[in-house]
Amino acid sequence: MIFVTGGAGFIGSNFVRHHAAHEKARMVNIDCLTYAGNLANLSGIDGERHELSRTDICDQSAIECLFEEHEPEAIVHFAAESHVDRSILGPDEFIRTNVLGTFSLLKAALGYWRGLAPERQKRFRFLHVSTDEVYGSLGPKDPPFSESTAYAPNSPYSASKAASDHLVRAYHHTYGLPTLTTNCSNNYGPYQFPEKLIPLMISNALNGKPLPVYGDGQNVRDWLYVEDHCRAVLKVLHNGTPGECYNVGGNNEKSNLDVVHAICDVLEELQPSPGKSYSSLITYVADRPGHDRRYAIDASRIGQELAWSPVETFETGLRKTVQWYMAHSDWLADVLSGAYRHAQASVNA
Ligand SMILES: NC(=O)c1ccc[n+]([C@@H]2O[C@H](COP(=O)([O-])OP(=O)(O)OC[C@H]3O[C@@H](n4cnc5c(N)ncnc54)[C@H](O)[C@@H]3O)[C@@H](O)[C@H]2O)c1
């Protein structure tokens, strides 16, 4: 039995699906279903293997009760506010969930772990899922981020994730809690909320809407297909060294503009545009304040120590992603209309 937090969101739900397909342990999915949590992301997952607990990670006593009731072997912590633009408009929720929520999970986990028998204490893991954005921004010729790159977060989102990473580190060093941290680059794939670059562009293009590109479109990100991230998280969970951090990336540096053109090309091939080309919908909009110029990840540690490498190239992963959104127009329509929130309302807190 393991806990997964934030398992109704994008990466968390992909992880729950991947875990259900490849592992034996049952999962309790702790998710309070914010706008980013969608029950449809969990459709078809075996109910014997997976149970949703609608719980806020900031509610320490509720989390303590869950630990007491289920006695998990591990906790894989995805729950967070995750969208940089939202963190600029309203940072409070990012501090609450990402910093205080992680802190309350750590406190509850430590209390539980201290009460375990020595053998179970040794096996327990607290895996914290974080981002490459904590390292700040790179110049065009800078080497990629390694695990020893100094933290330099620039947005309220990355600052809140950096703070949570530091708390996780401190709980290992001070109390001995067996923690692991992963810092991953930009993910894309099925079930991603269409406020993020790739699903937003696919959705807008399919609906004949403008494709808004920030600034000059030359901001560079390192893209990783979500299932490759899930495989990395499992590798770290099973074989990572407690107290360590692992960078995870796809070795796929692309400018935003190149990503949007690649999406348009795949769409032209799979569903040729009825009128003007998809790429003619590209529109440049005012840049995001403080927009980091470049992220790149050196993932050699997880490659060498845990034998992980991505299976998908950017081309194969992007094609799968475009195909998924085309085949799941109902999912997309429910998210865009807000209808998915009616289903959320029927789940008891
Ligand atoms: N998306 C990326 O490209 C990316 C890259 C690297 C790391 N990450 C990290 O991976 C994790 C998951 O990212 P995502 O893109 O899947 O996020 P997401 O926004 O799609 O999902 C977040 C989930 O957390 C839940 N949640 C939010 N606040 C909560 C709270 N207080 N209590 C319980 N549940 C809560 C939401 O309901 C949602 O289901 C985050 O920690 C993020 O920082 C994301």
C-alpha cells in the first residue's frame, strides 16, 4: 500500500495508471480536487487497486488519520499548485499548498515513521516530486542543471517548490526521514490541463482559435513525455538512495515556437486544417513577467545510478499526445466548459 498525493491531476493520474499496470501495491490517492483535479483522469483504473481520499494535504490531522488507517509503505507526493501564470496572479495558494501542505505531510509522515518497527522504518520512503524550475534560468551556452546547481527560483511557483524541496531535505538531515526528491523538466502527454503550452495549442488549433506565443517564442524548455517521468519516479522510489535528489529530463531542448510549429505539423498530417494552415493561427502576445529564458537538465545521475532513460523521443511523444487529444474530444470539451467540476462536487470531502 502506498499513498499518492495529487493523483487526480496530470502527472499524478498518469502515475496512478502506470503504477496500477506495473506494480502490485494498492494506492490511496490523496487529492482535494482543485480545478486541476479531474475524476475523469482516473476512469478505468481498477477500484481494487486504487482508492480516492478527497483530503487537503494541508489538513495535518486528516493526513495523520489516513496514515493510521492505511499504514503505507511509501508516499509519492505530486500534489501542488503547478501553473506559473496562476502563481503570478495569486501566489497565496502556492505558498499554502506547496510549502505548508508539504510541511504538514512531512510532519504527519515523521510521526507515523517513528512509530514503525525498525524493518518497516528502513523500507519507508517519502518521495517528493519537484521541478527543474527551482534552478532558475540558463543562458544559451550554460551547461544544463545538475543536482549540485544552486537553487535560484524566479517565480512564486518555483520559489514555493524550492521551499518545499528544502523542507524535504531538512527532514532527512535533521530527523532521518527516508526522503527522495526528483526535479523534472517540462512534462507533456495525456490528461494535461489545457492551460499548459502543449494541450492549449492543440486545443486552440483544433478549435480554430489563435495560438498565443509569449514574447519572441524563443524561451527554451526540455520536454519529457509524462510516462517516462512516471517510470523515473518508480525507479527512484524502488532504488534511489534516501536523502538524495535526482534530476529527470528528456534531453529535448526546444523553443516554445518550435514546439508550436511541431504541433501544427502533426495536426496538418493527422487532420489537415479546413481553411488556412494551423501555423497561421500563431499570435505573439506580451511576455510573462520574469519569464525564465532556458531550462535544461543533466539527467546523467539517474541514468548511471538507476539505469533510467526516456523511451519516447519528442517526435513520438508529441504524436501520441496529439492523437490522444484528438481521440478524447469529450474529455477536452468537459474541461473547457467546466462540466468536469459537477462530478467533483459529488465526491465527499
Ligand atoms: N507539469 C510539469 O511539467 C511538471 C514538471 C516537473 C514537476 N512537476 C511537479 O509535478 C507535480 C504534479 O504536477 P501536475 O502538472 O500533474 O499538476 P496538476 O496541477 O495537474 O495537478 C495537481 C493535483 O494536486 C491536487 N492538489 C492541489 N492542491 C492540493 C491540496 N492542497 N491538497 C490535495 N491535493 C491538492 C489537484 O487537485 C490536482 O489533482 C507538481 O508537484 C509539480 O510541481 C510538474
